[in-house]
Amino acid sequence: MNTRWAAAQVINKVLHEGQSLTTALDESFKSIDSLQDKAFIQAMCYGVCRYYQRLDFILSLLLEKPLKAQDVKYLLLIGLYQLSFMRVKPHAAVSETVQAAKNFSWAKALINAVLRNYLRRQPELEQRVDANKIAAFCHPAWLIKTLELDWPDRAESILLENNQAPPMALRVNTAKKSREDYLQLLLDQNLAAEPSGINVSGILLHKPVSVDVLPGFKDGWVSVQDSAAQLAAELLDAKPGHRVLDVCAAPGGKTSHILELQPDLEELIAIDNDKNRMLRVRENLHRLELQATLLVADAVQPTQWWDGRSFDRILLDAPCSATGVIRRHPDIKLLRRPEDIDALVVLQKNILNAVWPMLKQGGVLVYATCSVLKRENEFQIGAFLSTHRDAEESPMRSESWGNTATHGRQILTGDNSMDGFYYARIVKR
């Protein structure tokens, strides 16, 4: 098979069918056995999504008129990405991309001419890219504007961080291994790593690796989880005998972390409205040898699933724009629309209002998002506090992480190597 053609089909599913990059790649890989081919296809697809606005702008300068054949356009973007960012020899990148257009014989000469023209004009074209804000930052105009309004002093650094490859962070299951012992196991495997300065059980790898080479991964000694996401269970601070609700729990990283930190809960109930994603929660708990009550349910409709017994702790990992994890999921820049934010803000509000009555007096609700947009975060919590007289914000120990917000704490992408995240801790008076 031609890997460039396979990559073009993945990009087509993202841009024209609205599939996530992860889903599109998973479908593509079902018919591919070679691990090397899979890795190459994934690198091209992530690269085109990450730098789409830049590559598309360059392509517009190289074409006399827009292409109607989208498959050919995606092959050209893949060719440009190889020439701009990958260590593929130029003649191989051009010839293999041309060969990928076997179903479009008329396009072979065009692809060859465009890619070779790029090689001749590369310095000039790159200079023109730098003069175009959308192309230079590789983000849609609406998102650039929103970040500039929310974070005028940090917008540029957020945009640049979003285009970087993310670090790989681990969470040691301290019920099975101490962090110090696991660091030694990594050292024995010649895997360079260091303890996180943010989390009690976090580790930062110097280079990402496959989970297959992580000592004891299959035995539940360690999980992959960003340092910012690891703060959720720590902020929840569940105690022995507590009843805990984890709302929007899939894929289960925070669920399992709560149980690792506090194995003596009365019960942990994890809910999510996506049946397939809830299967991942079950798989994660099984690997880590942990137990929880899992419910496929709509958080906004508690009468359909809640037994009426109050909770001591509630973690609401709210559905959000995911603008804090763009470096991990660059297709967010292509799939997210400004009107999506309006709908998400309403959904977050509805879930908050639905689960708040389930919290005991004196109980704690931790609100979390992987967003860097104020409407979903500090503005959302400000509105909630203003309409719930029994809700009071609880201070968070935050000397080592995050930025002061009107309410809660905001982590901006890249701060202490973390993803963009937001947390607020609310007590019921």
C-alpha cells in the first residue's frame, strides 16, 4: 500500500466527515500490519493537522486556482509537510507523493510541479507565511482572537506551545510502587526521567516511548497522564469512608487516580454518557486492579440514575473545547467552531446545576476542564457562585502551579510542561 495515500484518506475523514484524528487513524490501521507504516502515517497526519493553516496558505501561493479534487489537495499538503518538517529526502518525498495519485493520473504532473516549485521557492514562501498571522500561528482566526482577548500577554506563547509535540508524563500507582522505586526501574531500562515538581506521584519522561517498554505497565504499576490532569484527584482530597461521584469520567484516568490515592472509600460512582468510552474506563480499572461502580448515564438527568444518597466529593471533569490539549490533539484546530463554545458553556452550566444538589453539606466539588478559555472556566464558576448561595470557593494550595484567576486556577499550555487545564474547588456551606 502507499502510505501517503492512506494518510490523505485519514485527513479527508477529519476535514470532510468530522471524525477525530484518533478515530480516523484507528480505522485506517485496521488494514495495516506494519508498525513502521503506521508510525509514518501517524506522523504525517498529525503534522498536517498541526500545521494545516501554514501548509494550506503555502499551497494557495503555489496553485493558480483552488483544487476541486480534495484527495489531490491532501496529497499535496502531505508532500509539503514532508518537505518542510520531516527527514524524508526531497526526491523521495516528491516521487512517492506523485505515485500516491495513481487514481488521478491527470494530477501526477501537477503534484510533481507544485512540490518542486516549493523546493525552488521555499525561502520566499516561508517569508510570506511569517507575514500572515493565521498561517504563522497555524490556528483559525476565531481562536487566535479569543486567546488574545483572554490572555493578551500570553496568547502568543499559548499558540506556539500548541504547535509543539507534547511531553510524556506518567503517574505511578503508589499502591503498588513508590515513585522513587519506579524511577529506578526506568533508570535500569535506560529511560531518562525525573520526578514531577507538581504531583506526588508524577514523573516526566525526557523522551516519549511506547507503553510496551514501561516497566510493569500491564501489571498496573504506572499510567500515562499529564501532570495537570493528575492534580484533579489530589484537589478532590477524598477521605476514608467517603462516597465519591466522578462525572464525565471517561476514559478513566482521574477515576483510577482517586482510587489509587484513597483505596478506603465507601464507594466511587463513575458516570459517562458514552457507552464505548465507558468501556475504556472498565479496561483501565481492570489493568490497575481497581473497583468502581460504572454507569452509562446523562449527568443532566440525575432522576434516571441517582439513588438519592448524597456524596462527600464530586469531581466534574466537564465537557469542554479541549483548547488546552491542542498539542496532543491538533485536529481540534480543524474541528472546533466558535459556536461550539456557546453550546459547551450551556452544557457545563446544566451539569453543574444538576449535580450540585447531590453534594453533602460540607462536601467538596472540584470543577475541571482541559480548556484555556475564560468563558468555560473562571466566568462559568463566577456565574455559578453568584446563583448558589450555599456554594463557597475553597482555596487551593497552588504555590507551584497555575495562574491566578477571578475564580479557581488556570494552567496555560506549557506551564511547567503541563497541558492547559483549569480547576476550581467549591464547598457546600
